[in-house]
Amino acid sequence: MKLVNYTAGGHTRAGAIVNDQVIDLNYAYQAQLQALGKYRYKEIAHAFVPAITDELFQGGKESLALAQGAIDFILENPDRFDKKVIYNRSEVKIEAPVQKPGKIICVGHNFRKHIQEMGREIPTHPVIFAKFANTIIGPEDDIPHFPISEQLDYEMEFAFVVGKQARNVSEEEALDYVAGYTIANDVTYRDIQRRTLQWLQGKTVDGSLPLGPHLVTADEIGDPAGLDMVLKVNGEVRQSTNTDDFVFTVPKLVSFLSGLMTLEPGDLVLTGTPGGVGFAMNPQQFLKDGDVVTIEIEKIGVLENKVKAVKQPANV
């Protein structure tokens, strides 16, 4: 499945993209239950296939399987419900596939080429930091560029969402704890990031985490190794790599992180950026108003956002 949140009529709900349509998962499951003659079908549907993806992930594989069954039902019976279940994609606004994850864990120094261009040594343990939910924007949103810095930079990232509670998980079992994969852009204000030893302040400005264009469930990806990744700015290739260049693979990260903390369903993990960031170019190339950043990752899709200058200042 390709999972999204979508907004229509002022309401944001969980959906799945099928061809060029968006199917409301909760309404589709309600329709299926109603057709089966179930009492309290609304309450059952809200419990097992909730109306936003953050809660859907809490249901684990069971909820995802029920959602897939509901999609199949509604495609075969598109008029079996009194509420609109199927939208043309052009009718709705596609939002980020996760809205308010409990944790956003970012991994630094995880592509060998990026480590080399930054003049650092290969780490023996993952370098981790955090972003917060205020940073998340969707695939149809602009990246706000606040007038606090002229060093706005891009970072292409392969991201995954945790699918069930994980604590002290082995590498061999790790992929079973992943709900799915998406594309992230870890937008960074470089001078703010680098003015202290801790990176957090340059990473957590509002709107600095575009996500999308959807989340592809883990069953469709299988092994996340060997996926091509490319980032372009205004059509110019800036970053190009493959997930085989990871220092720490997805299974290693799940195992490592779950040894430090309990990972919860819906937690988002960004796996690091490859070489080619604007800060490391000679001369340096930072994002400016009107620039279009396009990221494509094999088996997932394309995330594209435009940079938009914001006049009001932000205090950082």
C-alpha cells in the first residue's frame, strides 16, 4: 500500500493511493463492515482502521491487513456507502504520511561518501539526534525559508516508520518491526546548526522536514538495501547514491535504537544523508527562494518541494 494523509473539506484523514485515486481507509472499512451486517461498524472501524495514519500504525500488521482488505472491497463496490470514499487525487491535498510521531530520530554520518566529504572518520556507533513534529510538512507544501540564515541546505534521506513496539530487537528480527518507508528532506540551517557542538537548533526550525510523497508499506519493499537515491535542485543532480552505501543498515539501526529506547508504532527514523550537500560544495550552494528540490528513491517515488521565502522572522 501507498499510505497518505489527505485533506478534503477541511478534514485530514488516512488514505491510500491507488493509481490516481485516494481511498479513505476508515470509510472503506466502515463500508465493508456495514455490508457484512456488523452492528457498531463505525466504532469497530475506528478501533481497527483509525482515521489518521499515526493511530493506524499502532494497530500493526493487523490494521494494515484490514485496511488492504477494505481497499479491495471498496474498489469492487464503490457505491456501497453513504459517504465519499474514493477521491481523484486532484480533489484533495496530500499531506505527510505521518503527522505527529512520538519520536523523530535522525542518524548522522551514515553514508560513507558524505562522511568523507565532511572530513570525518567512519563512526563505530550511530550518531543520532532529533527533530520534532513542528518540522513536518507534506509533499504539496513549500519549504519555508525564514530570514534567520542564508545557509539553508538540503539533505536527502531514506526514512522508515516503526510498526510495532520494539525493545532490544535483534538485527535478524528488525525488519519485522518496520511499518514502511518514505522519503525525507532533512532541511538544515547550516550556520545555526554549526554555531554550537549540538546540531539540534539548526535542524528543528518549523517546516524543515518535508515527507512523502506517501509511505510504502514494508511488504512492498522487502529488503531496503540496494535502492537508488537521487536529489536534484532545479533539475541539477546534487546527491546520488544507493542504500548499499549505509554504514549502519536499517536492521542495524532498529536493533541499536531499540537497545537505547523503546521504539513505538509511528516513530520516524531518518537514516542519514549522502554526499553532495550544498555546504560541502566548492563554492557552497545554498537554497534560495523559488528553488525546487526533487528527491527520488527507487520503489518509493518522488518528493518535490519548492523553497519559499518567509518575511516574518523566527526566533532561533
